[in-house]
Amino acid sequence: MTVLLSRFRVDLLLLLVAASWGSTYLVAKELVTPNSVVALLALRMMLAAAIMAAIVAARRNRVTAAELRVGVILGIVLAAVFAFETFGIVHTSATNAGLIISLTIVFTPILDSAVSGRRLPGRFFFAAMIAITGVALLASNGAFQTPSLGDLLILIAAIVRAVHVTTMFKVTINRPMDSLHLTTVQLATCAILFSATSLFYGDSIPHFLAQLDAGRTVLFLYLVLACTVFAFLVQTWAVRRTSPSRVSLLLGTEPIWATIVGITIAHDSVAPAGYFGIALILAGTTWGRSIEQRHRLNVNPPDRQESRVSTTK
């Protein structure tokens, strides 16, 4: 009974992380305009990095030179993910954003396969085509019109996120690096890049802060504390108490939560063809994830399995 309760607690917390990630798109959409994207990202990264740095300092473990180098490289790629994703959210619906970004699930194995030379099963590409067809239906709402700028930016974000996940796996495999240190350096790198960019583009950080009323401040803190800091700490805690595959499976429910939030809370308008597209995206990405995980398990022994879960959002 104790084991079952412990497993239930782990699963529940991971589902809470997935739900918070699914709500990210609506929260960000409520907070930003085209001119305030960079300022928002700068503040979000600064606060998240400061909290993570405080945790690192409390542990009294120094960040190594290797962790710093790798973290900066990954942080630059992560900054691109955040930039494309947040600018995309401004120009599309929360539902579209949450579902299109889920294509990372199929883009990552394809990119990894191209880099490693390890072939994927043919049925994986069929699953990927199902998901991509679903995106086309959702983005066009069945009218097969040109996708919006926001949809295209989110699609680019999904591709860059796949680059980030693949790069993180390649540069850290078989190297003793603390995931907490890596995430902290990445967030600090993002904070520096966005803060510098805010000096030349869009609203300044003080101007953005002046526009935050009580409600928007709560949303901003939720974005930082729940969707970034809490999410990372739960992943780090959970992966030691369950399998990486289970962590990945539970966090993979993010697009489902994004759909629920977008349709029920944001009241996004979705045509019947769009709902069919949503079904295809969820089916294709879920099937593709399952195929890739089974294939990786057959290629690598269980003791060499690595989690491909993104640690930041």
C-alpha cells in the first residue's frame, strides 16, 4: 500500500507539471503583446534563474567549468525556443500553440536518428505524418488556408526545441553533470540574452513592470514559479522515484491539458475539422512516442536508457 501511495504521489505531481505546462500558452497570451515579449522573457528568466541559483547555493555544490560551458551553449538554443514560442503565442490561439509545439515529440527522434545514424521504424514516420496532418487541419480549421504567422512560429519553436533536447542528450551523455546546475546556467544565459535584447527592442523591463496590475502579477508569478521552477524540481525529484519512460509518458499529456485549457477557459473557436485535427495530433504524437521508446529500449539495454524530457518550459 505504501508503494502504491508513493507511486500515486509521483504520478500526481508529474500530471500537475504537465497541466501547468498546458496552461502556459494561455497565461503567456494574457501577459504579452508583440512589444512586450522580450521584456516578459527577460523578467521570467531572471526570476527563475535567481531562485534556481539560490537552491544551488544552498546545496553548496559549485558549478563546474564543463557545466558552465555546456549550459551556456544549451541556454542559447533554449532562448531561441522561448523567443519563437512566445512570439508565436501572440499571433495564434492557446489551443493551436499547445498542440503544434507537441510536434517536438516526433521531431526529436527524427533529428536524433539523422545525427546518430540509427534508423527509426517505418511506422514511426507514419505516426509523424498523422500528427503533421492533424496540425494542418487544426491550423487551417479545415479550410486549407495558409497557416497564420503564429502557427508557423510555434512550428519553428517545436523544431528548435527538438534541437535543444537532442543537443542536451549528446553533450551530456556519459558526462557527470548536475541537471540542477545545467538548468540554472541555461536560465541565466536566457536572462542575459533577453535583458540585453530588451535594451534595443520592444518595451523596456521597467515599462513592462509598470503595466503589471495585481491580476497580471499573479499570472506572471505562476508562469515563473509553477511552470518553470516547480516543474523542474518535480522532474528532478520524480525521475529518481520512477522510470524515465513513465516521466516522459506523464509529461507527454501536456497537449491534452493545453487543449482542455484552450477550449474550456480561453474559449478558442475550433471547427469540426479542427477537432479532427486535434485527435490526429494526439494520436500521432502518442503513437510516435510509444514506437520511439520501444525502439530505443530494444537498441539500448535498460541500464543505458536516458530520459529525453525537457527540463524547462
